[in-house]
Amino acid sequence: MNISVIIPFLNEEESLKELNDWIVKVMQSNHFSYEIIYIDDGSSDNSWNIVEDISAKDKNVKAIKFRRNYGKSAALNSGFEIAGGDVVITMDADLQDSPDEIPGLYEMVLENDYDIVSGWKKKRHDPITKRLPSKLYNRIARMMFGIKLHDMNCGLKAYKNEVIKNIEVYGEMHRYIPVIAKWAGFRKIGEKIVQHRKRQHGVSKFGVERILKGYLDILTISFISKFGKRPMHLFGALGTLIFLAGFVIAGYLAYTKFVMAEYKMTERPLFYFGLLAMVLGTQLFLTGFLAELVSRSSKDKNNYQIKKKLRLEKKKESKQ
């Protein structure tokens, strides 16, 4: 199969039929073998019934319906699990992503051997309240993770199948899939300028809470990518430094008491800063120790990405 198209959606009943017809037209005109996978993320309108009707008429259409809203990351991850195409395309269901971009994305992945190609909505038809936070987080992400993408959160992306089978997307991490993929060893990441269309139906799901979530997601993905398998390197180092600072303060105060005959050591604010530093340092060190135990006990503690193997087939044991 050439292409799997994964489309998560929430209350997009006005757009689904038009979107599906458009995708089918593009696939047939380019002679692609394909599947379209819809993920209903807990819609409360007539969206699922429309998808059922589409699937009944087209054997290339598959669908999953969540019992409630779990978020775009969960929807994408469920789609990744069942996608069978050589190239996997993700796009939004609101008709703002153009299916006409699919052949170009497919070609970049196959002919240029990209692991991921991310769309870049260079000219956006979104309100400034959505564009400004997006620009801010993209700039921060480029600085922190070294991935030169202008629009990391663009819903229109293309992946090699092996990429989506070797990453897990959860929480709100769909915004940083290129970072997760790079962390997993897929480093050839490119971008393509794509058309961004005005929303024709429904309402945007963007809200103020996504600004806070974006900030927290950057911190989370940064921590996981750097210290996910070695938390002691962060907590242990911080704890040791803070404890040593408190120990130095305690040593200085002890010197003033026993050498300089300073008897009001406990009345000085510095005494309590030193005590607090030693307590916090110990707690951070123990946190790192416990995090290391949890990490070492996880089922994927030695789960490393392997690209190729040579002559490592299991030999059949000869019967005695």
C-alpha cells in the first residue's frame, strides 16, 4: 500500500464528506493504493454517522470511535498503530489542509528519503491570537531541539511507516512529533510549504488553555528527551550542588561559632538558608534515585532503536 491518510476529528460533520471525496479524487488521479483512517475523538454531533456511511461505500475507509474526547495525540497514536501504508499522511478534518499536497509530500519522503516531512503554512488564515503563540513556540522549539522547522505543529505531515511504528504519542505531544522522532533516531526531517485554507465550517478547537499546555509540553519533552533514561543525571546533580551549598554555609557558621566565638548562629537567616539547602539537596538526590529505580524497572529500559541487523537470525537448535 502506498499511502495511509490518518484524520483525527472532533465535531466536523460539515467537512467530512467533502474532505473524503477530495482525498479519493487525489488518490485515484495519481494511481495510489491507499487507505483513509478516521479517528473520532468523542464527537457529539453527526460526524460518526457520516463516517459510517462513507466506510460502507468505500472499502478503503477505516474508522475508530473513542467513547469520549481523549485529545489529538491519542487519536493519532491509535491511527499509527493500524496504518499500513509505506508513507503515512496526517491531516486535519476541517478542510484547512489541502489533500492536493499529498502527492508532493509522498514524493519527498520516497525520493528524497526523508523520515518526516512537515507542512509549513507560510501564509496562514488564522487569527493573530493563534498565529503569535504558534510562532513563539516554534522559535523556542527550534532553539531547544535544533530542528529547523517553521511550523512544527502543522497537522499536515508525511512519515515513513517505520517512523510512526517506533514512536509513541501521548498527552499533548502531537505538537512535537518531530522532536520525539529525532529522539528515537529519525533525524532526516524536512518541510514543505503547503496551502492553508480558511475554515469553511464549524469552529476552531484552539483555546487559551493551549498556550499553557504548549509551555508545559516544551518542558516535558525537553526533560524526557534529555533525561528520560537517566533521571539521576539531573536530580542527582542538582541535589548534590544544592546540598554542598548548604554544607558550605553550615561549615562557615560552625567556624564562626567555634573559632570566632559567635554564639548567635541559629538567629542568623543564613543558618536557615543553609539548613533548607541541605534538606532540598537531599530530597532532590533521593528523587533522582527513586526515578532511576522506576526507569530501570520499566519494560522498555533496554528498548533501543535498531535500524538494521546482519547475520543475527536465531539458529535452530539441533536435536540430540
